[in-house]
Amino acid sequence: MAVDVKWFSKHDFSRYSGKYVAIIDKRVVSSGKNAKKVWENAKKKFPEETPAIAKISKKETYVLFVEIRVS
């Protein structure tokens, strides 16, 4: 689950304003208002991958990456 910070900071996420997004391989694979549902939808589509989840702000964007390892 490596997210390219440079890509993330330059990508236009305006269509996801106020929503959560699941990112795999520099692609938004799921989005919505509920983080858990966004995660579950991404895992259903890509069960072998670990998506990065981000909340897209309606105003300024702050980038905080937290890596969670699930065993």
C-alpha cells in the first residue's frame, strides 16, 4: 500500500470533495461518505490489494498517511 505523495498532492480530487476515496496503484477505485464502506468496496474489487484511504477535504488539503498492517 504505497501511495506516491507527489502524485497525491498533484492529483485533482475535486470531484470527491467531502468524500472518502480508496486508492490502489494511483487510481481511485472506490469513493463515498462512509470510510468503512469505501474500504469494503475496494477490497471486494481488489481482494489481494491493500487500498489507501483518504478523506478529501472540501477546503484545504492536508496529507497524512498512516500505514496499517493487517495480518
